[in-house]
Amino acid sequence: MPLRYVFTELFQGLRRNLSMHLAVVLTLFVSLTLVGLGVLLNQQAAKAEAYWGSQLQITVFLCRDRDDNPSCNGEVTDAQKEAILDVVETNPEVAGHYLESKEEAFEKVKEIFGEEPFSGPNPAADVDSMPEAIWIELVDPRDFEGITSAVIGLDGVSSIRDLRHALAPIYASINVLKWGALGIAGFLVLAAILLVGNTIRLAAVARRREIGIMRLVGASTLYIALPFLLESLVSAIIGVGLAAGALGAFMYFGVHQRISVFIDFLPWIGVDEYLFAVAGIAILGPMLTMLPTLALIRKYVKV
């Protein structure tokens, strides 16, 4: 098979239908970028959930003097504390626990807000105003209803804190962005397939005389179709390259330079997740152009 002819037809086809190929490239670029963003956001959600699933603990705050909870009748007693600890220790959902004293709680507060608010004649808080707390580690972070319901009504318990409620809006936002990107990408993928079909049809019509002559001299379907396939492959490669560059820019300027700096308490996606997303669009891009071309080529190269 003379490759010179094939590449000559390739360049002529790209030049004849330049506007259509540009439309295919741009549509692929946008759709593959959105697909890649959906993949990255999906990995970010999984990464955050896995990290916080292993880190989250339930905190049981015990009653203190002048507690805001009306069910508390002053400072928790030793007997109440022992009863609460007994329930925690015997609960099958609990993997471990420790009792945080007032002094330890006060030191944590000072680490967060600094020493200044708690010094001087009118400090914002003191050791006695801190509640004792029981920090509970779970066997399975998803199973926490049992220990929560077992502890919440006990005498001496003021409140229970579960960070899942605080983190729920973050997870919800990530999921909305993920499904939104994938949904828009789905429509653009369909548009890319239709554009590829129209491009192949126009290219075949423009070369119908050459195709007829080649058929008369016994050229095979593969020989005739190869320039069309290469045109689709070139469009796919350019679209994938642009999408990979856009995802790389998003990772560097968006995630590592901006988001991770302001929200530094979450683990963020990195190079491995980026390469996984690029590998996905590198497979999807040629499929979106080559498969429609193969499906339509038999019809349009017949004379």
C-alpha cells in the first residue's frame, strides 16, 4: 500500500474540511475536558471520603457546671461518668476511646485560638468552663447510629458531635459538580459523534470521483477508508492533547495553587489521579472518532 498516497489524501482531506475538523476538535476538547473533570471529581470525592472515614470520631461532651443543656444538673458525677464509659466500652461499634480532661480540652482551645484571648483579668474561658469529653473511634465509620442512640440519653451527657454533618455539604458539592460535568460531557460527546459523521460524509462526497476511480481499479475498502480513519485519528489526538493540557492547568492552578491552599484540611488529588483521568480520555477520544468513522465508512465509500 503506497503510504505516500495515503498521507497526501490525509492532508488534502484536512485542508478541504478544515472548518469541520476544527469543530470536531473543539467539541472533543470541551467534552473530554468535562469527562476528565468528572473523573477527577469522582476520585476527589472517594479520596476525601476514604480519608475522613478513617479519621472521623464521635465526641461525647459531658455535662459541666452551668451547662447550656437543660437536662444537665451541674457537673457530671463520677458515677455518671463510669456508667457512660461502661456503655461505650461494651458497644460493638466502638473500636477504641479515650477520656479527654478539662485541662486537655483547654490546651487544645489555646492551640487553636492562641494564648492571648485566655490571659488577663477577663479571659474568654478557663479550665473550669471546658467540658470533659469522650472521643470514640468506630470499627466501621459508616456504623455510628447504635453508639449515638445508646449514649445520647444517658445522665451526664450534654451533647454529641459527629463531623459527618459538618462535612456533608462538602461531599454534596463535589457530587453535584461531578455529575454536572459528566452530564454536560454526555451531550457534547453526542455532538462530537454527529460532527464526525457529518465530516466523513462531506469528505466522502468531495472525493466521490476519486473513490469511483479507485473502485474501478480494484482498490480495497481499507485502502480507500484509511485516509478517513487517519483524519479522525488526528482530530482525536489534537482534542485529547488540548483536554489533557486543560486538566493539567486545572490541577496546577486550580487545585494545587488555589483550592488546596484555602481548604487544607482535606487530602487533594495529585499526579496519579491526573494521569488516570488523562488515560481515560486518551482511550475515549479515539473511540469517539474512530468508531463512527468505521461504522459509516462502508456506506460512504460505496459507488
